[in-house]
Amino acid sequence: MATEILMPALSPTMEEGTLAKWLKKEGDEVRSGDIIAEIETDKATMEFEAVDEGILGKILIAEGTAGVKVNTPIAVLVEEGESADTVSAEKVPAPEKPADAAAPAQEAPKAAPAPAAAATQASDGSRIFASPLARRIAKDKGLDLSSLKGSGPHGRIVKADVEGATPASAPAAEAAAPRAEAPASAAAPITPPAASAASVAKIFADRDYEEVTLDGMRKTIAARLTEAKQTIPHFYLRREVALDALMAFRAELNAKLEGRGVKLSVNDFIIKACAVALQQVPNANAVWAGDRILRLKPSDVAVAVAIEGGLFTPVLRDAHAKTLSALSAEMKDLAARARSKKLAPHEYQGGSFAISNLGMFGVENFDAVINPPHGSILAVGAGIRKPVVGKDGAIGTATMMSMTLSVDHRVIDGALGAEFLKAIVENLENPIAMLA
């Protein structure tokens, strides 16, 4: 009996992916546990193992295809001597049939109430393939799905297709249907639609430009950061930290650890200082969970790692309990695998707090965007030699580093955030004490 192989969900948040490469070809024998394909998610390229056995009878999705929805059939597994043609023809959705523009006027569909936008059949009887999210958005906007052309696999209507559409694109018959006049007090405010790709491109039609197609990672970054800035009430706390004591201590440690091949970075000390501070100020070790706050016991610290086309935030779990050399080795390993997109989902998901360090690029200070559901993120700038006034009033110089703590006000209030940032500063300015 033929068995469909479906696009897997390789992480809890995965909705679609790119079928990067087939490692088996049609006609090959497949055993349970065989690696049959490489799937590119928004964050990593992962191997896909077969769970059934048989012959790879037909490949339905060609390698290199992007935007393949989870649970979409991608191939058919058959038994010896069995054909996959009939199975694939029945199971794979056909593209939506276009509306017949030449149809007689008297056969036009009658006006329907807005909920009919989620119907599963077009007026000509053909099925309409749309994602549940697209159906819900269409229903809310009063759109007729049969008037839209899907951009998803096999003509499936997806979120992007309905977000850019307006009720004006519905059939003329519906527009002409009489409607009850709503009282003025019930009128909804008119919100101008977001600029479409076509309208933006039109502005620059006479300019030379290169169009860059968004990959899964860029789409995810755009969606999550838009969500973060629209839904998280950010506020910002700024401090400077004197690094001279830390730099001297670091040089001493590195000299003693040279024989073991260990070289600690300033970033390793920042990770440790933040992890310890989360233990010292436990109420700041928290995340937003929709209708409640979750306070974590361990210090799981995420660290932003820039890669080509985006970034990862691998998580150092139980960072407060690890030595500086252990944190340094783990961070180097996670960063290397992040750049090659070889991290597993559990290695970049979780944590209550994150660090974004742009000091190595010469950036003196900046404000970072919170990565939900984290309660805060620390933006770290470069260490700069500056004139300072000492405790005795004398003017001298010191290496000063600017830090900005972006805080979710739903999770952490101002006084608590200030206490947390103070603990981080004190740990960095007294590195020996934080290791005691």
C-alpha cells in the first residue's frame, strides 16, 4: 500500500520550509531511519529521517522548492511492484481553477454574507485550497477567497495573499448587493493599507536596483521583530561600566590558561556576569507567557550571533553554574554551528534574557529589540578609553563600556530593571568577587 511522506515540522514554530536536497531518488529503497532529504527551516538545515519502509515511488516536491507547508505531501513511498501515479494524482491538490470571465451575467453568484469567505468551494464547484489562517483573515476582512489567486504550493491561498487584498477585489455582484446602512456611531476607522511590493517597486521604477527574495530566516526575523516592537512595551536603562579591573584579571587568567589552549574573551565575562546577576535578582529572571509571568530558576542566557543573512540566539543553559572556560568553549561551539546552520531547535530556543554585543564592530551604544518571550536584552557597546573623574575628584582615564538594558515593562518594572543592571555592572567591575 502506498504511503505519503509529509513535510515534517522540525521545530515547534515551523510552519513551512525549503526542501533543500533529496538524498534518495525515485526507485531507491528506503528503510526506517534512512536520511532521505535535507530540510531548511527558518534557522537551520536539518536531516529528515524516514519512519516507514518501501520504494521511493514518486517525488512530489522538487529539491530547492521554498515555502513548502508542514504536512504537505512531498513524496510517495510504495511497495515492490506498486505504482505511485494514481496515489499522487488523488492526494496532491490541483491549482485553483480561474474564474471564467466569459460566463453569462445571469449565472453570477448571488451575494453572500462575509462568513461565506471561508467556504471550501468556488462558484463553479471547484475546491478552494487555503490555509486556516488565510481563511480566518479573509473572513475578518469580508473577502471572497474565490476572487484571489494563491501563491502557495499548488495554488494554495496563504496569509500573504489575503493580507494584501481588500474587499474591493471581491466580485462585482457582491459589491452591488444592497446593504443595511450602519449607524454613524458604528462606523470603523479607516486604516490605510500597508504599502505593497508592487507599489514600492513602482516608486523606484526609474532607478537601478537588485531584488532580494526573502528566505525563511529573513521572513521569521521580520515577523518576530515586528511583533516585538508592536506588542512589547519596551523601556531602556543605560549604564557605563569600568573595564580596567576586568581587563587586568582577564590578561592574568589567559596567561595561566595558555597551556590548556583556553583564551577568554570579554564576552565570556559578560555572559558570566549576567548569569550570576539573574541569580542575584531572581525576579528579573522571567518571561512573558501571555496571561502570566514565568520566573525561571536556572540562568539560561541567549547570545546573539550574526550569520550571513540573519542571526541566531543560541542559549547557554545553566550559565551561572559553569566556569568561564566551560562557557567560552560552549559559546565557540554554538557560534560555529550557528554560522553553518547546524544548531538543533532546542539549542536556540528558550532562555529568559539575551545579550547582543556589537562592541567588536566599534559601536559605542545602541538599543536592542527584545526577543519574545524574553523579559529583557542587554545591548553591549565597545570599550572606549575616556577621561573620568575619580572618587577623589582627580581626573584620570579609564576604559568605559556602555550598556543598555531593554526591558519588557509587563515583566520587569523600572526599579527591578535598575537593580538587575546594577548587579551586572558590579559583577563586571569586580570579576574576582563574582566567581567566588
